[in-house]
Amino acid sequence: MGVRRMKLNIYQKLHKAACEAGGVAKGKKVPGMHFNPLQHDEVQKVAMESLLNNGLYPICTYTNYVKETFIMVTCSMRIHDMKILQVMLILKDALQWET
């Protein structure tokens, strides 16, 4: 039961961090784009602040895949509970750009 409770705790902290995260300032429009893009650094700044405020520490690893018609960047994020060092959550996401 102790290990299960710790796992629920990190999910509860992650949920709280997501609910408390502020908005992200969008970048300026650039030629060829019909929207204001989200900048990676701005997203990371908001996410880091919210995660750290909830006792969570993320470590990101990026993997790039370059193909003939697209570039894909995969982000793997390990989120550590700073109070209980044995507890860790792994999240993966991928971004893809057409060339």
C-alpha cells in the first residue's frame, strides 16, 4: 500500500501543477504562419515554475528524427518527486514538422 500511495501522490502533485500553471505568452506571427506560435522557452518557463512550486523536478531529453519530408522532435520528460526520490513519472510527446 505504501508504494501505491506514493504513486498516487505524484499524480496528484502533477494534477495540481497543471491546474495552477499560468498562461504562456505566444510568439509573434511570422510570414507563412496564420497563427501566433507557442515558443518552447516560454512553455518551459511556465511549466518549470509550476512543477517546482509543487515539489516536482522535470528532466527533459530530446530525440530528433530527420526524414526526407519531415522533421520530428520527441521529448521524453522524467518528473521526479523531490521529497521522495524513488518516485518518478515518465511522459513522452512528439512534435512533427513537414518540410
